[in-house]
Amino acid sequence: MWRWADVGKQCNEESAAFPLPESLRDTSVHPFRYAGDDYLEERATIARTIPGGWGGLSNRKEDPRTVTYLVDTTQFAAAVPALVSVGFLPPNPRVGVIQGRWTYAQIYDWFRYIHTHIWGVRVSGWSLIEKSNHIFYGVEDEAAALDLERRLSEMQAPCFLVAVRVMGRIQLNSAPQH
């Protein structure tokens, strides 16, 4: 089971959601770029153009099945055509809106910053979770979770941004030796 990371401050519904300070953004560091492709960065760049502070898309069982996170839900009517125009939604979509805490660009900026400042933490998985508007880190054990949370506190990471789960060590499968 995952939990919200303890970022060293009292967190409640009124806790501020704030972007990574501009002074901490290092655009030369790309921890997620593989073979020159960075899907996350591309989406973050596009997200900055979507009205309402677009925070991601999610699917659910109830109607409408597709929902979009917006920081400013009053911009829903402007956000939908913009999402269609960039290919994030199909033409004439049936879509709902959910109040987002973070824009996709904010999540990406924080994810990139955090990821480049946790070397040595025994992380076994990570993801920008668009469908639930947060960052996820899996760690090997509780000691690694505490190490990650200490680092997040040192970075002054905001509340309700990072979820953490003890998952154990990464198990890599290898081909049998003949």
C-alpha cells in the first residue's frame, strides 16, 4: 500500500501546491530521456499551453469515462478544444473534469528535480502518475522510504506531491544459461 511521503511539514487540505522554484530548474539535466526521446518532457511542454492548468487525463468506470485534471476547473470549456487540438483527446470527446492539485508541467518539473537529487536512495520504481495527478516512488524497504522522505524534506518538496510504497528489491529476470 502506498502513502503520501512525509516531507517534513504538517500537511492538510490547505497545504500549498506550488511549482518548483525557477531557480532550481536545470534544463540541462534529463533523467528520463532515452535515445533522445523524452515523452514526459514533450507532454509537459504541451501542457503549458492548455488553459486551466492541465494536470493529466484519467479513465474511470462511471460516465463520463474520460476525465481531465484542471487546477482551474472554470477553464474546462477552453481546455477541451485545446486538448483535442494537441491530440490528447479525440474529436468530439465525452469528458469530465476533476479538480487537480498540480499541473502536468509542475509534476514533471518536480519529478525531474527530485529524481536528480536522490542518488543513493534505494529506489525500485518511479513514475509520473498522470491518472491520479502525482509522483510515485517505490523503494526497497522502510529505511529507503525514510531516506527518500528525508531528501524530500531537505528539498522542501510540497505536500501531496509524492506517494511512496515499499516494494522490495528490483528482481531482474535473466535468460537461462545453457
